Amino acid sequence: QVQLVESGGGLVQAGDSPRLSCAASGGTLSSYVMAWFRQAPGKVREFVAAITSIRIISYADSVKGRFTISRDNAKNTAYLQMNSLKAEDTAVYYCAANPTKFSSSSAPSYYNYWGQGTQVTVSS
């Protein structure tokens, strides 16, 4: 029932600071645990950031200090602001949600719903 659609990816240069969006439908976003994951070619899907319904936030060490996760419940949208991108940030970025939990997790299996992913390619 829950549907997630990511947007905002594309080809960017090292040092750029794009923002990804995740639009949710089929439920009340304010009650969801939301998360971002990423997966590079030949690698496992890895945790990036998560935010609970009461805005408790966690980040992977690799992005802490550069990325910011947020949510706008009135717009049914979650965001990932990515600053100072590096080549190693290149990956497909996925939005994920769990409508039944109040705490977050870094494990992909914890999340019941996923978007289709948006490619972020960092050049030079």
C-alpha cells in the first residue's frame, strides 16, 4: 500500500550539493520511520541515514557531517541533502520506510517498503 518515489539524482561534479526527495503515498508519513540507503555496482546495499517519526536521526560514519536527512510531513516527503559529494558517493540511492516501527535501524531487512532508486553519479 505504501509507495515511495525518489527524485533528484543525476550526473553531478565532485563538490556539488544536490538534494534527493522521497515522495510517499498510501499512508501517513508522520508515523513512518524513513531511511536512505545506497548501493554501488558490485557492492552490498549500505545504510546512509534514518529519521524516526519524532525526528531522532542517525547517519553512517561515511556521510556524517556532509549529509542531512529531514522530513516535511505536510508534503509527505523525506529529503537527503548531500553536500561536498565525492566520487565514492556514486551509487543508486534508495528511500525506505517502515510504517509499523517507532525506532530506526541500519539493516535493510528492517524496512518494508522501498522506492525504485535514483542514480547519483559524481564525476571528476
